[in-house]
Amino acid sequence: GNFGFRYVSTDVEASFYSAPNTPVAQLTSADNHNSEILPSVNVAFDLTEDKILRVAAARVMSRPQYVDMYMAQDRSGVDPAIPTNPSLITGSVALDPYLANEAEIAFEWYMDDNTMLSVGMFTKDIESFIAYETTSDVFINDPEDPGLWNIQQKVNGKGGQVDGIEMQYQQAFDNGFGFSGNLTYAETDAPRESFDDRNAEL
């Protein structure tokens, strides 16, 4: 087996113009620093000559998308004809990366030189998704639609859980052809309020 770790250090800086309700738009900037230690371990046990048990665990990360860190306020989708507060959406360079702890165990059976069957189980504990934090009834002196607006700030929300099972079978035939098939089934669970589109499921 093997064991190791990654050290990831990220510096982010964004330049943007101030909110539309200020008298004169001014170019300003914001920055953020983030560092993570990401360990991982992989072990293979030879149970017999043709059976292997594999175990793996790791802490993993993915940085927020650039659109989620975009600090300028986004007016897209604003329709003054709709009798509700229009919304301004703004990202944040202060967002933490997506972080998850994951583990997997798998059993492989090599029935002969040309045939293999495997089954595995995995789990992923995701610490947070990108969500919206809404501040309602903020007066915006917008030249086209002055009045009360909603400000939606992108923030780190709650996380979720992914559990599943995967199976694989492959076999080579004597005529040069073969068969390979796999199936993955996953169940997920995450708070509905983590997703602004109000999807009931992850």
C-alpha cells in the first residue's frame, strides 16, 4: 500500500467596481488565503492468488468556480415588470473550497486470466456546498429600477452525504472480443436550503 499527503495553498484576489447604489462606482479589490492538508491512504490485501481486498481513504478538495467568486453584483434576470423585489447576486473571494472526506472498500476476484468480477462500497462526506444568503428590502438607487432589492451573497452552506455501491464484470472471449460492464448506484442526502434552485434532491 501507500500513504501520502498534499499541501495546497491558494491566494485569491479580485478587482471589481462598487455596488450600484453608491454615488460613484469605484474600483476596489478583495483577497483571501486558504491552505489545506489532504492525506490519503491506499492498501491492497492479497487474500489468495486470485482475490484482492482494497481499502482507500482520502481528504479531497475542489476550489470554488470563478463565477462564485465574482465580486461584481450581477443583474442578470432582473425584470422590473415582476411585482417582487429584483435581486442582485454577488460572489465572494472568501469562499472556502469544497472539502470532502471519502472512503472505499472493494473486493476483486480474478476467476481466470481473462475474467474479473469486483464489487465495492464508497462513502463521501461533503463538508459544504455553495449557497445563497439573502438580505431583503435593501434600497438600491438604480437608474432603471430604483427601490427595494434583494441582495443574494454566495456563501459556504451546509454539506451532504453520498453513499453507494459499484460492481464490475469483464471477460475476454477466445475470438478476440470481450465484454465489460459496470454499474454504480448512489444515494445522496443534502439540506434543500443549500440549493437556491430549490431542487428537492442532490
